[in-house]
Amino acid sequence: MIRSNGFPPLLSAVSLMQHDAPMKAHAAYKSAKAGDKDAALELVVDLAAEWMGGLYDRFQPGLFYVAPHAQEVTGDNAIPQTMAAVCAVIHGGCVDTEIVQSDRVYHTGADPMERMAARAQFVGRVTPGAEYVLVDDVTNLGRTLAELSNFIQANGGVVRDVVVLVNAGRNQALVPEKKFVRLIKERFGDEFTEIFGIEPAALTANEAQYLVGFQSVDQLRNRLATAEQEIDRRLRSKGIMRASEEAPLGAPTDQDLSSAGSVTGDS
């Protein structure tokens, strides 16, 4: 699916922290990151429950809270889904469990172009006309949330808000500056969407800010090819082998991965 629906123009993320050190220092963090729901609840309540409660003016009752989570939850980061559930309880909403991430992108330790090369994919039922709040523990480039937002909007849902525990992006905004979108269109033309599977206006603020540093389509293609090689090396070092893929670089693929262990990643 081409990412053609950007974040709504006036949307901004509400976040508790800009750095993940306090979260990683919590005693329950490692277990929560490995899929322990009880540990995730302990972490979210300790770090964020009071903060979430203070957002009562921002979230009206009846919203759907949805977090990126895999079809098979065992061994996956339990923090985002737990945050969504806690938000729903505090603000009188519903936690969505039908929309799921159908691939693993393994963004932990990845640089920006490696993140650009691996797009998250989502499947599941979107309730047409329903208003969704996107929830995650950590966002960097904002890619995973952008893909989730695109999926919801493409299937008739409304993206109302975004809440994250840690917004670690260089730019705290979600929506890209118009001047950056214009530069990307002028500099790369239609080839940009062919390369990445993303329309320029649907980029995140951090993606756009990163990509304007490239001066030509050839630079983009060369850096993306290098990123694909770096991804393979990084995953092999962790005992993970990516299946052979025929799709173009940057295009969404069924990341059929086998692993001796579990690895989770940030957005």
C-alpha cells in the first residue's frame, strides 16, 4: 500500500519524555519489552498513569486507542498495547485489538535510512467513521505511527490524536514543513514515491527533514541500497535471517523472518 494519507494537518503528538533513559532504567523494562504484560502494566502505571490522567481535557470519551502490535504477541514489546489499554480505561474509550502489525521491521539500532527501507504493514478491521488515538512507547522518525495512520485513514477511520511515552525525534512535530515537502517533490519528482512507496506529503516531519539532505535521486538510491546491506548485517549479527524479497527497495514486503531469538524495535 502506498502511504498517501499523511497525518492530519493540525495533529501533534503528546508525549511525557524526549529521552528513553528513565523508561529503560525502570526495573520492569526488560521484561515488558520482551512481552511480559504484567511488567508492562507496572512500568506504565509507575511512569505514566498520573500523566495520562492529567490529559482528561484532551481525550473525550468513546475514542478508540490503538497501538502497533504484532499478530503473535508472545515475545513482542508489551508496552504500547498496555499504554493503549490504560489510556482507554482512564479516558472512557475502547482499546482496539483488531488492527495488527503484520510484519517485523526491527528498527532497534537502525539509522534513518535503514528505517526508511523497512515499512511497517498493518491488517485488520477499521471501523468507518470511528475516531482513533495512536499510542506508542517510543517514536523516532514517526514511521510506524505514520503507516498506522495511513492504514486507518485509507480504510475509513479518523485519526484524532497521538500519544507516546517518549518522543525521541529530532523534530517533535508529526506533520512535515511545507517547504521540505516542496523541495522533495521538486528534487526527486515521481521517482521518490517509486523508491519509497510514500507520497511526499505523507512523510513525517523527521523523515522529510532527513531526506532534504540528499541532492539527487541517485544519492537516494545508493544510500538506500547501502542501508539494505546494513540491515542484513545487523540482523545476521543477532541471529536473524531475512527471507529473499523481490519487491523494490523501500516498498512494503512480507518480512518473512526467522530468528533464533526475539528482537523488537522502536518506531
